[in-house]
Amino acid sequence: MKKSVLTAAAICMAAALFAGGSKDTKGAEKQETYRLNLSTVLTDTDPISVGLNKLAEDVLKDTNGNVQITVYPSSLLGDTADVLEQAKSGANVGVIIDTGMLADYVPDMAIYAGPYVFNSVKNARKFIETDMFKKWDSELATHGLRDLGCNWYQGARNFLTNKKVEKIEDLKGLRVRTMGSTVAQESMKALGTTPTSLPWSEAYSGLQSKVIDSVEAQTTAVYGSSLFEVTKYLAKTEHFLLYTGLVISEKWFQTLPDEYKKILIADSVKAGDYATELTLQKEKEFNADMAKKGLIFVDVDKKPFIEATAAVYEKMGWTEIKKQIDKAVGQ
């Protein structure tokens, strides 16, 4: 019941935000002012949120104040799925979303969540400039959603354990808390682990009580949840590179003058790159701090991990798509 009340409150809040419409007229020349509200589940100090605020500043400046963006962190506009539905219906909203979730509209985009789909952050960034990706973007637009850039990087995911993991055999039989997606589950199985579904909020207590043996996650999440307090080792497998995209309403996007459309896309990509650099900086800072607090970082030979997870692409029917991606970015 409480959840329903909160959801209703969020809807009312959103309705109030959108009630005035997405544009106003003011001044003698009656210039249009376009308003866009951006949502993220992350806190206001997260690199992604910082990047969104930079986007708001840049767009305001580059459009002489005629496109105004307000950022709502910590799910203040509702959860990701709710805001995405609002965008599809034409509301002046956008949301940071796991790129793999866009597979509901463009099935091939699910491959973004695959293991070792890109061998570097550089190649992942390079991919959004390819014809292959631009074709996916065009398809997404037919579903009422406009991608402003899938280059918002949240970090590489590694294994946190109390048993030292130096080679793939060391993972065998470990109960690993992972994401609920099919590709994540299959990836963990391919590595010999037992994938375990557990809310992120319970990861700390799960490790502490030995309900799970390991967690696979990116540094910013590990540090934010203090998982280094209940684990001894971090195996640097970097099996997933976690990318998110900024998606807004295609209907609202089409109300913009062409000049503003170009500015919004260009500034979004630039802000995504900025957020990525912040994430990479935070990874170094947080890893250094966790090492001081006793967490032991273990370098591994990734080749056996890459070879083991290659079977995931065959199982998911992605073998040909993976080859196309490799060719497109030259990896």
C-alpha cells in the first residue's frame, strides 16, 4: 500500500512538472523555450549525474537559454521503466538506462550486456560512431525513443571474493551474486560459477552471512556499498563493461528546431565522455582507497575467461553480430 502511495505521488509530481508543456514563449520576438527533465536512479554525486548536470549547462549556453534541462537524481521522477514509458508517450523527459534494456525495442542491442563484447573502453566508445550502431538508433526512434548517446560508462565489473581467484578454475562452484538478465546468468555459468539472484541492497549481508560466496560488480558500486569490508580479494576480470545510454522522447525531440537537435546530441555525447572520464578517475581513487583498507587486487590472464564466455554468444544467437561488432571497431 505504501508503495502505491509513493508511486501515485511520483506520478503527481511528474504531472506537475509536465503540466506547463515543454515550451514557452517570451520576449518581443517570442522565442521558444524548450524544457527537458532528465532522470537517473543514481545519486547526485555519481559521475553519471555530474555528467548530466554538465549537459544541462552546456545546452543552456549553446542554445542561448532556449533549451532548459533539469536533472532529477535518485529516482525522483520515478523508476527507470516508468520514466521510459513517459518518454515513449511524448513527455518531455529522458532517462539514463542500461543499454541492454533497449533490446525490448531493438533486440540486437542486448549484446551490449555480453561478456567481453568490447575489449576496451576505447572500442566501446568507437562503436557508437559506426553505421551498425546508427542503424540501431534509427530503429529505436520508430518506437518513440531517441538515443542521445550510449557512451555513459559506469565501469568494469569484477569478482569480489574471500577465496583468491587467479585463474578461471578458481571460480568453479562459487555462488555469485549477479544481474538477473539472461546474458548475465549464462555468463556466470560459462565461467563455472553458480549465478545467484539477490537484491543489490542485500549483497553486503549475503557475503557476511555466506549466503553467497562472491559478488560481481563495478568499482563505484562496490565502494559505495562497502563490500571491501566483507571480502578479501578483487579479481580483475573486467568481464562486463557496463554502459548506459541517455534516451528521451522522439516525439518531443522532433519539436526542436534542427539546430537545437544537433546541439542536444553533440552536447550529450560530450557529456557522456566527460562522465566516463570521471568514472575512470573514481575507479582509480576508490581502488586505491580499498587497497589501503586491505582489499587485495589480483591480476588475471583474461584469455581463458574470454574463451570460456564465447559460448554465451552462440547460446544467445549473437555469433554473427559479435563478428560484425569486432569488424566495425577493429578488435
